[in-house]
Amino acid sequence: FKTFASYRSFEDRMWKGHEFVQYWDSTACAPYAYDAKNGFYATYDDKRSVAMKTTYALDKGLKGIMFWELTGDVPGKGLLKAIADAQEGKTSQ
């Protein structure tokens, strides 16, 4: 484990100055990225993965979901919005 990047700072901290290629793990329903030049591997959630996980929890009748660190989200258009949109059956953009 090298570092942590919040959703709010992810764009600046992870993509700028790196050569990450993004992938999708269909089993985990989550994105990941690899920078072969520097040997960096990153796992993370995005709006799509959070919405899919929320829908899964609702479909299975689970009593809740959790996420890490609300202050690291993007106010009004981040992962919390994707969760709310999934609860309402909408797709978050």
C-alpha cells in the first residue's frame, strides 16, 4: 500500500503524471487501473460501481450500505449522489 486518494482528489492524484490504463472487473463490479511503466496498481470505486453495489443491496433486501469518508466525496455530484440516484432507479451522470 503506497497511498490513498479520496474520490474528490482522485483525478489529480492518480491520473496526472501517470500512465494508468483503466479496466473493469466484472466479478467485483468495480474499476481498477494499472500503470505498467511505474508498476502502480489502483483499485477504487466510481459512480458506476457504487450504483451497481447500491442496486445489489436493494435487490437483496439488505439493510444498508457503507462507504468510506464522506468528506472525500465531491459535493452534489459524487458517489453519494450515485447512491441516491440508484435508490431512486436513476442513472447518475
